[in-house]
Amino acid sequence: MSRDAGLDNLLELNGTEYHEENGYWYKIEVSLVEPSAGIPHGIRYNLTLHDSKNRRVFGFDNAHAPKVKKAKGQGKYKGRIVEYDHVHKSESDPGTPYKFKDAQTLMSDFLDEVTKRVT
């Protein structure tokens, strides 16, 4: 696997917290880990947007596998998603699978969503 061109930029942002004038703020946590079945790209991340009451209102992470909802009419069991990459679209969203492409796209997707929600 070739080196992700945006990875160094993302890693440099580890620990960054940025506070908007309207009280919203976001935090970026990212580190390299040994690639595994759940994290094949070897990047553990948690990119979160919080409101003025410090509640997470949106975020991308791969700390756990997203919960898969069973489609209506299916049997009792649903196959489990192996990859952990997912997005929390709201405060109560347990996670929706996210197709990780590369570090630059992850950061762009996150900042695009922050811009939509904060402005």
C-alpha cells in the first residue's frame, strides 16, 4: 500500500481544537496503528464537532464497528460490517458506515460538514 499523500497533514492536526465564534468547536484526534481487519488503512481517528453545550453533534471515527440495522422482513441475523469507519450524523446516531478513501478525503468531508453545520 502506497503512502497516503494527505496523511502527514492529518497527523499534524492531531490534538487540534478549533473554537468558532458561535460556540461550536471541533476536535481532531488521529494516530497511526497497525493495520487490522477493522482498520486496514492503519489510521485511527476521531473527528468531532460539538455545540456550545459540549455535546457531540457530528463526527467521523473508527473506534468501534457501526451498528447495522436489520432491514424489514429479513431474518433474525444481519451480517456484521468488519471495517470500523463510520460517521455519526447526529447526537443520537449510533453510526453509519463511511467509505474511507484516504486521509485528505476524510479531512475534506469532515470540514465540509462542519462548514454546513456551523455557518
